[in-house]
Amino acid sequence: MVAGKELQQGNWRKCYDGLLSTTIWARLTQNAAKAKENLLVKVKEQAFKCYLLTIQNIYDSVNIESIAKDFELDKDYVHSMISKVNLLFFFMILKMN
């Protein structure tokens, strides 16, 4: 529950730490390190998407380098996701009108 709230707020580190504190990891003997690595990437990406959806109505522009640094994501990925969210928001507005 806590991890979900942190994810929603874009706090990927706290979300990831919360997920790692669950007991499921003791049951994973094979490929646990790879699973944790994959989980970390997905948590960062989803936290970033939640962050974008949260700020889309607040900011007119964003600093891609700053966001990429904050979420420890590739700048090209950040740029791509910002473009996708902007298009989604644009089409939502068109549909409402």
C-alpha cells in the first residue's frame, strides 16, 4: 500500500524500497537479482509516468535533463514519454470538445 502511494507521487526510491521490504524476495532463490533489477527499471518508468500525469496541467515546459537525472532514466526515454503524454492529453482535449 505504501509503495503504491509513493509510486503515485513519483517517489520511485521509496516505492522500490517498500517493494524490496516484502517477504516475497526470500522465496525467490533463482534470478532474484535479475528480478530486482527489472523491478527497479519498471518502478522508475511508472513513477515517471505518474509524475508526468500529475504535472501536465501545472507546467508549460519541463527540463528533460533534470527529469532524467531525478528518475535516473535515459534522456531519450524521457523525451519519448513526454511526447506520448502530450499527445494523449491533446487527444483527450479533442475528444471532450
